[in-house]
Amino acid sequence: TNPQGRSLSAEALGQALDERVTGMIRTAGATIPPRGVTLAFVGPPGAGKTTTLSKLAVHAHVTGVTPNILSFDGVGLGATRQLDTLSTLLGLPYTLAVTPDDVSRPFGRGAAGSLTLIDTPGVSPRDAAGIRSVGELLRAARPTEIHLVLPATTKTDDAMAVVRACAPLEVTHLAFTKLDETTTYGSILSIAILSKLPLSYLATGREVPNDIQPATAREVARRVLQGDPAR
């Protein structure tokens, strides 16, 4: 076989592998900004829930959509301060709710085409009481979608422990953050397959609002097969 033939064979093999990996990934067709929905973000401490919410809120604001921001995190002072500051700067409706009764009070949700973004306190897989508390608040809020936020640096076994622990929250999507903090992305593929949840967003850094994009199967496959795109 001549070198040209070997090159074509390798190219064909690479394309077949790319198609195979791409076909294994479910995505949600998420949009930036989301519109006419209530999105809740749940997950372990430090996963990037508040920053993800902030990015989507700013994207919505610059496109003329005024999102309502609802926080359940009465304990995480950093998250509360970040959202309070963001809402003040942009003039966005902001509510801190710590009980189901707080959530039930009207704060501008429900209008046709409105967008509500819900932040929640971080919960670890062993924090059964915390997960129950978040579940009670979510039932009162009745979000359209519940996104489990996980860092791309999380090991597959640890991530699946979070997925199983958060099952009572009726998670509908997976969002991955901190893609800039790793050079390998195989765990994203493994977690997506094992959890059977569609991918919604990929966050590639902490910059608000730029470092976020809708997840696509092609992009995830490219990162899994080619590694860090910056290298």
C-alpha cells in the first residue's frame, strides 16, 4: 500500500470514529439565551451553578429579555452576593427564597415568553437532607427544566454518585463547566451515556457572559477525540 493509500485509510477510520462517538451523545438543543422557560440549576458545591446562571442572565439581558432570578441559596454568601450584584447592575428582578412559601409568592414569573433562572445551594451526594430541602423548593417553583451542573474535571464514578443522589430532584439535563481546567474530556462522554441525560450547556471558563455555549454532539466528540482545542 502506498503512503497516500494509508493516509486515506486513516482519514476514513477517523471519520468513522467521529461519527460513532457523535452518535452516542444526546444533546438538548439548548439556546443562548433560553426563552420562555424556567430553568433551575442544581449540583455539588463549587460546580459553577451561579456563574452558569449569570452567563445566561447577561446573554438574555443584552438581547432584550429581562430574566427573573430566583435564588434558593440563603447560606452561600458568595453566590447570594454575586446574584444580588448582578441583578442590581442590570436592573433584573431578584428574589431570595428559603422556604416553599417564599417561592410561592409572585415575583414576576408566568408571563408569556418570560425567562426565570433558579440558583440552588450546592449539595453533595451524602447530603440527603440538603437534597430533600432543594427538592421541596423546586416542587414549589415548578421549573420547566432542571439542569445538573458538573465540572468537566469530575471523575466518572464521582459524577454518577451525584447523578444517583440527585434523582429525587427529577433532573432533566446535564451542563458541564470548567472545560478550561482539563485537557481530557472522556468523562463527559461516559457520564452522558451512563446518566442517559441530554447535554445542555458547556462552560469553557469563568468569564461572564462569553464562556458558555450550547452543547453539540459534534463539539463533545471533537474534544473527546482530539483533546484540548487550545493545544
